[in-house]
Amino acid sequence: MAVAADRPLELLPRSAVVAVAMSGGVDSSVAAARVAATGLRAFGITLAMWPGTRDSVRDRGCCSIDAVDDARRVATVLSLPHYVWNLERDFESAVVRGFEDGYASGITPNPCVTCNQRIKFGALLDRARAAGASHLATGHYARTGRRGALVTLHRARDQRRDQAYVLHRLDQRQLRSGVFPLGGDASKADVRAEAASLGLGTAAKPESQDLCFVDSDLRSELRARLAGRYLPGVIADIDGTVLGEHEGLPFFTVGQRAGLGIAPSRPDATPRYVIELLPEVNTVVVGPREALRRSSIEASAFSWVAGGAPPVGIECEAQLRAHGNPHPVRVEAADAQSVRVRFARPVDQAAPGQSLVLYRGDEVLGGGMIRRAA
């Protein structure tokens, strides 16, 4: 059984050189402070991923111009060298394009998972290693451990802040270089208090928005990005009755209740939810909440963190959203690339395109993309 390390910085060799991904927020600021306090050689990196023609300096959370300034000020306080690297092209091709293609095809993608795998622990880690770093520290709330020669991934101690879900696609090379200073014992209140005690200007900075590249509300963003890639179609009840017309599949997701654009048949009518999107006939299927319930989910493009697929019949927990609740499941089928699980009790959050992540205790077994649910 793997045991997670609560204080990963204490395990680093004195020869380690740590690059710190500094987003300009309070979490990465305190992660940088903890790295600096070790006395190890370290430097900070902030990613700039806005287009070169962007005039706006509005703070969009991580990766904005304001975030760069905030990170630079923190690095100065901590006496850390600080660099700004523009990975706009990498981000556009690896993250934004997949986000657009996903919505255009009628699924609900999770760009944060892709960003962690392909950008932060992909392009950024590669550049940091080329610059002399042996490790990359981030402000994620997660932990790593060991099982023999394998690195394991675990939930943070403070499960309210846990972010292991969005790190489930990291491979062994990436995890061996990853350091998560906040995963062991830090709550958000502790982190803010620590930042304030160190005089860091990010101590009271608000949380960043979920999608750093979305400048407006998601519907408006999708309308602009996907112009010409969607068509109006029908909204139908689960019995096939046509109830109205939709603007395009990208503006709907499984479980959605608001913004359906259909009037109730009577004032006391049962609320309707999006039950399913049917790209092949360009139809949004709606129905009562109980029609959302699913007992079995299949996921593909699966990534097992520390070893191959588990044996069929194993009991574990599944999570369907980054901040969702874990659900008891039994693995019915599994191989290197896919899995099918059966839930002990039906769930109603199974949106194709989102990630199904499996846990045993606090350890992340692996995760993949939800393809279908029944």
C-alpha cells in the first residue's frame, strides 16, 4: 500500500533545483514561499498565454498580464529569480482547440485536465528541465507517494480543496518531477494566513475563474469561437415529443436545467433537465430528473497512474466532477485504455466528455473520458 508524503519538500535531495509555477494566485505564492524556505536552488516561472495583440490587462486569473505582475512581486519578496514564458501556441493547440472541438461535437470537455497534462507538466516542465530544474512545484492541493519504484498520486489532506482529480493524467515521468507543497496539511485559510504573515500581496486575492481563456460567459464565448460549427435543431422529450428548438448542441450539457428555452406545459409541471445530446440527429433530449440516473459508466482514453488496470471485481470509488462527491463502484471491465464501472447507487452527473476518476482510499488509480452511461 502506498503512503502519501505530507511534506514533500523535506524529501528532496539537496542537489535538487526546483522550478515553481507561479500563477499569480495565493496558492502558488505560498508554494513558492515554502520552496524558498528550504534553501534549495529555485526559480519562479509564470506562463503568459494571451495573444501578442491583446490590449486588455484585465485579470483573468492565471496566465493574465495582471497575474504576471502579481507573481513577479511575490518572487521579489521571496528573492527568487522570476521568468515569464509565453506558451500561447502550445496552449492554443493542446487545450483551446480540444475545448472547441469537444463542444462542437456535443460533449462537455474538461480543459483543466488537458492543461495540467500537456502544458504545466508538459511544455512547462520540459522547458524548466532544459533550464536546469530537476523538479516542478505547483500550488495544487494534492500529494504523491511511492509503491516500490512507482510514484503514486493521492488526494490532499484537506479534501474540500483537493485537486488530484485534475492531475489524474500525469504519467510517471511527470509525477517523479512534481512537488505539491500544499497537499499535506494546508487549508485555504491556512494558506491565506501564511501569505499574509510573509507580506505577500496575493494573500487576499480572490479565486481565479475556472476557465482562464474565457473572456465572457461561456455561452457567449462558445458562440464566438464556434461560429459556423453548429446548427439549430429540436429539443425533444424522452418519449420523442418535440418541445421546441435549440440554437446548437454546444450550448447544452447533460444535467442542465436552466436556459433550455422551453416553456413548462403547466405552472406545476415537473422541471426538465438535459438527459442526453444526440449529435447524429442534432437533438437535445430532456426529461425529469430521475431520467438522469445512471448505474453504469464506460470511459475511454484511460490513464492508470501507477501500474496497469486493476482486476475485474475490485471495489473502489469514482468521481465525476472536479469538486463532486466520490461514489462507491465496482469495476466490471478494465484494460489499458478503458474501463466500465457499476455504481452501488445510481448517479446523475454522467456527462460525456467529463472525466471519470477512480480512487482507492486516498490514492488515485486512474481516470479517463466518459463515453457512455446506462
